Amino acid sequence: MTVRVRFPPSPTGNLHVGGVRTALFNWLFVRKHGGVFVLRIEDTDKDRSNPEHNATILESLRWLGLNWDEGPYFQSESLKRHKEEVMSLLDRGLAYRDFSSAEELASERTRTKVNGPDRRAARRRAELVSVKEGEAKAQDGESHAIRFRVPEGQTIWKDMVHGEMKFENADIDDLVILRSDGSPTYNFAVASDDANQGITHVIRGDDHLSNTAKQILIYNSMEWMEPVFAHVPMILGPDGKRLSKRHGATAIQAYRDEGFLPSAMINFLALLGWNPGDDIEFMDLDTLIDRFSMDRVLKKSSIFDLKKLGWLSGQHFNSTPAKELAELLSPKLEAAGLITQDALKMREDWYLGLIDLLKTRARRISDLVELSEPFFSNDIEFDESAVLKHWLKDPEKSLMILSFLRSVFTEVDWDDTELESKIRAYAVQKQWKLGEVIHPLRVAITGREASPGIFDVLIFLGRDCVLDRLGNALDHLEKKTAETLG
């Protein structure tokens, strides 16, 4: 048997974390088993469905690398088949017409609030109308829905995550399967499409457990082959409540736009509800496919942790070749007005080396842009807190250090070993800690308190740039010192 799974997003909004995690579990499972990943757009909600959301769903899946093998199919294209199938249930007495008025339904809702649900109220009302009379009313165009006749007994299945699941049919309403406007409801349309598309495994969130009982009843009534079900845990925020925007769970495109790597998002989402069985967390896609199995999916809800995403993203940045990062970074540098892509190509070796230097400190492409700025800007801005901390606590000492370094840097061989040797010797001579020399220098040539290793920074900037920035730094410090004294 060829394993066939589906991911059925609804184009009523953007693709969010929970939906992507479901898609990922399906994708990893089917890739592990060499099967078929079907993409189906469930667009039967005409009022809320939006073609723009269709496009963003496809774009998001492509960005993550979750390629599909069939589709996208559109559920709306199967409406004729859905209606024919509902009619077949009606003809066999497994469904019935419900002509309940709006007043009757409102009254039923009121009684439910007071006395609890009366599961078979609609059926009793329907039985007051003969089949022949109901057909005549339908022929006359009287508005009505069609409900599925829930049988007696229990609905039982073995879930791949939760084990045996059991629902008492007496607790299941006679669900509407065809609305008065002729459109199928979710549970019928999903069961129909899964059966007709040969879906062998349905992997989805455990908020669908009650829907599964209803769909199995439909499968049995239509004599369709029932798929294997797996219900994965919900994703919660750090406060233990259902994940929402306040927890940082925005549309997946937002993470792309912020500059997270798709490999990091995949790694992070895979660990939301699945445990590989050891302490390993950082995994590439091939490793995830190789190790993924449904028996390691957890029953307990998982916690969405942005700090964990940041850490994993850093690991993926560090392991991604500079050339791949350059493809993402270059247009961002140009958009920021720092340098053109053509200019970067002319200094490709230097540029790739710079990326390798900076990527260990990055979590997002936007971090790389910020870290890159001192290496491309003609005029750097001095961070006021860094100036206060590393220059103005002892301005005379800072002036002496920067003046000495500018003098030394004019003549010394521009080699990281030689530069380090001169700076260390100066610190020893003055009986200072090395940081007392390096920190003022770092502020002078980057404008910032933090940067990659100072000797690497010196090499990448080059002698001329460093001397120019030291001169500007001395002018700035002298001005600041005068202002302070004044």
C-alpha cells in the first residue's frame, strides 16, 4: 500500500504555526515512507475564502520546502459529488431532511442551555413528516438541511498517538451534512474527499478528535475504506493557554520576513510535539526525515518558545554555507542602502569571509544586516552608551590609547597575529588588562560595544578604513571631552 497523506488548509486566512506543524508532520511521515503528499485547499466557505490567501499558503509551503506531490486540489470542485453522495445516504434512509424553522432551532438552543443537549430533537421533528411529504416539500423548494442519522452503539478506532479512542454514539448529534443552500458541511466534505483521493493516513491536531468519530460514521455508512488516524497535540503558549498572537504566533510569512531560515523553522516546528528519543535538537531536513516516526509523537501539548526558535536559528545560521546566506543577505544590504549587489560580486571572497565571521552571532537575516553595517558604512554612528562606558569614564586615557593605536597601525604589518602582538604588548607595558585597550578601539572602529573578535574586524576593515575611523573617533572624543569639561 502506498502511503497517501493530505494537508487541507482553508484559504480564509494566512498559514499559521499550528497549521504548518500539521503539514510538517504529514510531510515527514510520507517522505519517511516514500508516499504521496496531497495538497487540498478547502475553499467551500465562499464568504471567507480569498484567492490571495491561496497564494500565500502555496508560497509559505514552498519557502519551507514542503513540496507536494499532488494538487493543489480545490474542495469546491467536488461540490457536485458531495451532493450526490449525500443523496445516496438519503435514499438509503441513513440521512433525513430537516425542515426545522429558525424559531424551532432557536427554541432548541434555549432548551439546551437549561436542560442540556437533546441529541435527537431534530430527528423527532423530522419523523412527524413522512418521506413522501418531505420529498414534496423539497420539490416545492422549501428550505431544509439534510442530517446524518447517527446509529446506536459506539465509534471506536485505534489512534496512532492516543491509542484506542471510544465515543458513545448517543453523545453525537445527528449532524447536518448538507446545508439548506446545498453546500456540504465540513465533516462530510472532508470524509468524502479523503476517501475519493485515497488518503491512507489522516494526521491532524487533537482538537479534531470529536470530528473523527463523526467522520468514521460517515465512512462506514458510505462503505468507504477508513484511513488510519493520528491526532497530534495542541501547541500552547508559555502561559499554558492556547497559542495566539500574543505569544508571538504570527503567520508563517512573518517569520520569513523577519529573516528566519526555513531550515530553522522546520527544525523548531518538528520538536513541537515530537521527540526524537534522545537529547539531540539541532537537525537538518534529512536527519528529521530519517528519524521521524509517529510513535515518538507526544500526547501532551507542546509549548511555543521563541527563545528556543532563536537558539535553533543560530545553530542553522552557523551551519549554513556563506554562499547560501549571501543569496538572502545581498538584496537586504542593497535595500538598506549599504552596498549594491554588483559591488558585492566584485568583492565576493571578502564578502563570503565576512558572512562566515558574522553568522555565528546571527539569528535572522536582519541580524546579519545590522552586524554588517560597520563594514559597509562610510560614516559610522557612535553608540552613546558605548561612548559613555568605554571613553568618557576616563577620556584622557581613551585619547591616549586611540592616538597610540593610530600611530602603530600606520606602520605595523596588517596581519592579525602582528596586530594582536602589538596591542597585547601595549597593554602589558601600561599594566592594563587587554580589554582596557580593546574596548575603546572597538567603539572607535565599529561605533558599538559588541562585535566579532577585534583582530578579525581590523583585518576585514583594512588599514585605510581603520586609520580613517580612528581619526574620526579622536575628533569625536575630543569634542565630547570638551563638552564634558565645559
